[in-house]
Amino acid sequence: MGLLRDHFMATSFGTGMVASAFSVAYRLPNMFRNLLAEGTLSQSFMPIFAEYENRSKEEAQVMTGSVLSFLFFLLSIFIAGFLISAPYFIPALVGGTEEYSNLIIELSFILFFLIMTASLSSIFMAISNSHENYFIPSLSPILLNLSYIFVFIVLFPFTKTILDKVFVLSFGVVAGGVLQLLLQAYYVIYKGFGPSMNLHWKHPAIRKIFKLMLPAVLGGGFYQLGLLVDIFIANYIQNNNPGLGAVVSLDYAQRLVQLPTGIIGVALATTILPTVLSKVKKGEHDLIPKEIGNSFVFSLFLTLPASVGLITVGKLVLDSIYFGGKWDDIATETTIVPLGFYALAIPFYSLNKIMISCYYAFQDTKTPLRVQAFTFVFSLVLALSLMGSLKHGSIAFASACSSLATSLILFISMKRHNIHIPLSEMIPKIGKILLPLAFLLVWTYLLNHFFYLDLMVELKSFGISHANSSRILLAFVLSFGMVGYFVVAYYLGVEECKTIFGKFIK
């Protein structure tokens, strides 16, 4: 569904000024949404909620009500501060023409309210996850995507200009955020875990949650600050290379990479947190390393083929999803460079999410803070030093290198919590994955470099469009490649593959 949303976005707006303005305006609230809604807030809230629920259900409900009301108050002040300051700092951030910066400001005024809906939703989702109810929280991004698609299919035919469309879309996205909040709140209340709303802002849990959050906010803040710097660098490169479309190409490349990391990395990180918390509460500390190690291997089994696929047949993927309307060959060529660099880091993005969740389970937010502070500086220096030669690709390359560095440091630092990942068990498992991965690599590489042009010409000779020809060829390449990957893995006895097939058979 996210791919369908991105297809309509690309064909409706392309990589021009309006597309860049929406991308920047959406990224600003999205940075804070990722910091609060999808990470620090929910992960810091869960262990405190579990602690109070162990005392009594009523205490947990009162605590939740205090947190929600206090959070609403803080976010209201934050949003008001943004609305006042945006006309001053956004032009300095993005540069370019006055028309461009003014459009970003106007769109930001609408989209920034997503912070409120997403952050409040994250509290309700954390409550559901703490009771191991994952289905309804998983519907949250689906609702947001449906709001996009509703606007594209139902409302866009009645809007004439591209400017009208981008404003209609912005209001539609905010409406989707409200639906997310209503669904998550309703489910929690329906299950009997609803908050007892109050204004007890001196509740000890609030201080404890925000004390736990502070280092993590700073740590996540380094990552989000990195995104802000990326916006500045991308706009600088775009302003100095007219027609490049650096901002939007980076955005679309990131979205493709976020698909496997979002499905795999976030899912595993979400499930590992309550698992580790449960082991900590039961005093089963010796079982934790194996749980984490199994999550690592499962993540690699699913993310490595995604990485290989996006690197070898990235052009096919881009043309299959985005080509048409305002998206042309130039847009594809502009996007394929950062896509290749981002794709290299897919396994590390997912591993980092898992490891950070584990640190939060031990209520250690300081270690990820220190690591992210270091990698932020590392990424910034690398991007600035390479932007002359790689242009916008330097941002993606720096991001990939910093994610690798983050993985290594977080992995080594786990020893501080007496967590020794059983490498002797992991390495043979990873070794088994390499042979099916080699099959996938050879298959996709040969098709892309030796048969791509001939097959595309043959398909187009039947009157099939470039976009549909790309989709047919991509479906053929991926279906055969993935079937081969899983079959080879299955017959090699890869446990993760057997686990997946076992669930389907059941």
C-alpha cells in the first residue's frame, strides 16, 4: 500500500519544486514523529507502564492519563513555537526562491499537527504492545496510507492545479493522522486498558519516563538533527545543480529502503522489547543473548536479499513504482544513485533498531546516546567531504557508513550489560544464508546487465508501456529469484526459512 501511495506521489508531482516543498514540509514533523512516536517515547513508556500494571490496573490507568494530558500540553506549546518561528528559520534552512520557501512554510503549518496525533497514538500503541497485542498497532501506517490513496483517487480529479493538489493532500494526511489516533485509543479502551484522564502532572511516573527519555531523546535527536542537516545539504546541492531534484530523489530512495527496514526491523524491535523485558522480570538473564542472537539472524535472513535486490535491479524497481506522469528517465537516474548507497545499509538499519530496543529494555538510554552522537558527527563530516564528487549521493553514502559504525559499536557495547551474543552459534547460521544469497545475487545481476535491454525491447514491441514492461520484468526477476532463494535456503536447512514455511503450513 505504501508503494501505491508513492506511485501516485511520483506521477502527480515528479521531482520538481512542489514535490521538493512537500518533501521538506513533511520531513519536518516526521523527524519529531520518528523521535517520539516510533521510538523514544513508546519504548521509554512501556517498562514504566509494565511496572505500574504489576502493582494494579487502576494505578497504570491513572499514570497513563497523567502522561497523556502532560504530553498534550507540551506538544501544544511545541507546535505553537514552530508556527511562530517557521517563517524565520525555514528560508535559511532550504534557501532557493522566495516562492519555494513560502510554499514549504504554508505546507508545514498544516502537516506539523501530525506530531500531536502520532505522539498520542504511540502511547496507546505501547499499551497494546505491552499486552502482546500487535495487530491493531500494525494497522496505524495502513490508515495513513489509505488517507493518501483516498486523496489521490477521490479528490485529485476535482482539483485543477498542482498547488491545489498539494494542499488537499496535506489536509488529507493530517486527517489520516487523526484516524490513527482514534483507532488506537478506541482499541485500548475497548480492551479495558483505557487511561483515567487527569491533570496530575506531578505524578512520579512522568518524571521517571522523561528522565528515561532524555538521553534517548538526545540520542535520537542526533539522528533527527542528521536528517535536518541532510535537508540543508540536499537543498544546497539542488540549488547549485538546477534540475537535479536532489531533495525528492533522496526521499524516494529512503522510502524504498524503509519498506524492508520498517516491516522487518521495526517489527523485530517491537517484539524483542517485551520479550527481553519479560526475561528480565523473570530473572532469566542467561536466555537473553540467545533471543537477541536469533533476532539478528532472522533479520539478516530477510534484509540481505532486500539489499541485494535494490542494488542489482534498482532501476527496474524505480521504473516499476514511479515511472509515468511527471516522473521520467531523468528522475530515475537521479534517484538510483542514493538508492544504491542506502540499500547497502538495510541490514544495519534493522539490526540497530533491534539493539536499541534491547538497551531500552535494560533502561539504558545513555549508551545509544553516545553512539549516535559519534556517528552523527562522522556522517556529517563524510557527507560534506564527498558532496563535491558524489553530489546528493554523498548523503546516502554517509548514512550507510554511519549505520555500519553504529551497529559495530552497539554490538560491542552490549558486554556492559553482561550480554555476550553467542557468535559461535550465529556465524554458522549466517554462513548458511550466504549460498542462497549468492544465487539471488548472480540471478539478478545477470538479468540486469546482460538481458535487461533485449527483454524491455521485446516487451515494448507488443505495445506495452515502459512502466508496465518494467513491472512485468521485475515480477519475473523477483519471483524466480525469491523462490530460488527460499528453496535453496530450505534445502540447506536454514532454520529461519523453516520457521517461515512452518507458519504458512499451519
